[in-house]
Amino acid sequence: WKEFVDRFAGVFLHVIHHTGHARSVTLSPQDTDDLLADVFLAVVANDFEILKRFRGESSLATYLTVIARRIVVHEMSRQRLSEALGHVKAHSSSLELAHAGDRDGVMRIENRELVD
């Protein structure tokens, strides 16, 4: 397994970066690590089913590149859908703006009480 990981981790990382660039997705190091883990989890899933389905019609590197690309595209699409539906964490700057709006609302209420 260690030899497999050493041999193909670079290929998978290249696929991740290339796919992100092709889809105009900025990947943080954490995103890259998560996608790499997703690819390796898919390889070991169901007792290495992906490797057992390899028929030798291409090189193993080519076969795994196609598999990795499909996994990465699927995960990126799922992430974009989650973002579109609002199922991701808000950026801290957005939270600060929201809290600033809350303070303005509190000030308006206090001023209204003064006017009343």
C-alpha cells in the first residue's frame, strides 16, 4: 500500500489541481487534502473494487487518472451545489458585517426609545 500511495499520490494531486484550474475553483491546501483522501477512500472502498475492475486496456496510471478525475469532479460539483444552497459556513467578514448590522439595529431601537 505504501508503494502504491507513493507512486500515485502525485498523479492524484496533479488531477486535483488540474481539475480545479479547469473548473476555476480555488483550492486551499485543506481542500486538496480532502479531495486526495476522497480518491484514496474510493480506491480502498469495497475491498479495492476499483483496482479489481482494472482490465489492462490502458496503463494503470491512465485508469486511475480517469477514476480520480471523476471523483474530484463529483466532489467539486457537490461542493458547488452546497454553496449554492447555502449549506456552507459563512466567511468571517460576512459574519462581521451581519453583526455590525445588528449593532446598528440596536442603536436605532435605543434612539427610538429616546425619541418616544
